[in-house]
Amino acid sequence: MRPPDDAAAECDAVATSIGKKADKNKRRARALTLAMTLSTAFVPVLILAGGDNFWLGKVAPSALAAVSAVLAALNQFDRPHQRWVLYRRYQRLLQVEGKRYRFKVAPYDGEDRDLHLGKTVAQLEIDLQSEWEGLIPTREEIASGTSSMGTT
């Protein structure tokens, strides 16, 4: 039989792993948003500042506009904001289950509390995987340049 702390340790390990994924997607979401904002904002500045200079007034703004479009597409298909929210929600759900277990709050107040926590953690992992799969663009979406944002 497993020691009682194994169920709580597994719950903590899964929550930590999911938390790291949330942090990664948070950084990615913020970096993409900042890069899109800056590249878009500098287009008119370069056009005005470039005047008659072909490279500064036309080529550089065009390149920045292209970079911004690529970043927007990446943001649309990768969906770091949605992944951030999804992972953070499941991290918090697992943390709550861990607290309920530690303080012997129902349904973790009986003899089978380790088994029950294990089942709950496993089910939350399955639910997370299922929701995560809904964020992955299909081949058709990638080929057509569309996305099913908002559907899971």
C-alpha cells in the first residue's frame, strides 16, 4: 500500500507541472502582444520619419507590417492567451483538491481518501487534455488561414 503522502505529492507535482506550462504561455502571450503592438506602432512613425528615403520610408515599414502580420497569425493559431488561462485554471483546481485532501474535507475525509484524490487528479488531467486538444488548429484551419477561436 502507498504511503498517504504519495497522493498529495502526486497532486502537487501535477499542479506544479501545469503551473510551469501556464507561466510559459503567459510569457509567450505577453511577448507576442508586445511585439505586435510595437511593430504595428512603428510603421507610421517610420513612414513619417523616412520622408524621401526609400529604405526608411518604404522598406522598413513594409517589413514591420509583415512581421506584425506573422505575429498576429502565430498568436491566432498558437493561442497562448487561451492556453495560459486553461493551464492556470487547472493548476488552481488541483491546488484546491490538494488543500481539501490535507485538511480532510469531504470527499477526502474517509478511509479511501488517497484513492479518491488519485482518481480526481487523473480525471482533471484527462479533462485538461481534452480542453487543450480543442485549442490545437486543424490542418484545414491552418491551410485556409482560419481558426476556430472561441470553440473548444
